[in-house]
Amino acid sequence: MQSNSDRPVLICDAMNLFVRSYCAYPTMSAHGYQMGGAIGFLKTLRRIVAEIQPSAVYVCWEGGGSSRRRKLLSSYKLNSAPGKLN
């Protein structure tokens, strides 16, 4: 096993991974709730961590943009409205 300084850091775009999992895993709970996003997200993240064995994992959820960034660049996220999933 590599030392921590030799191992990569994993930064996960959580919303992207969640949406991909939501579409790929049609898992439903016993009460009829869609669970594929959460289950697929955790399974995929666990698999990636096992394969890469990073020294650290950062999971980042994007909150729809930043007013500070929009002041710097007015076109920030201008055309990035999410499409319908299903």
C-alpha cells in the first residue's frame, strides 16, 4: 500500500453521481419510494474508493450557483438549468 503522500485525493461531484445513479438504479423501497439515487450513489462511491484507495475523499454538493461568482462573471451558470430526469 502506498503512503498517504503518494495516494491521490478523490473529489466527488455528488450531484452528478446522484443523478446518474437515480437514472441507472430503479430501486424502490417497500413503501414505494425511489431509492436508486441514494443506493447507487453509495455503491458507486464505495467501488471508486476501493479501486483508487485515495488518501482523502471530498464529497461536494453544488447548491445552484453563487451570487459572488455571478458578480465576477455574469454568464456563470447562465445556461445550466437541469433537464427533466424522467
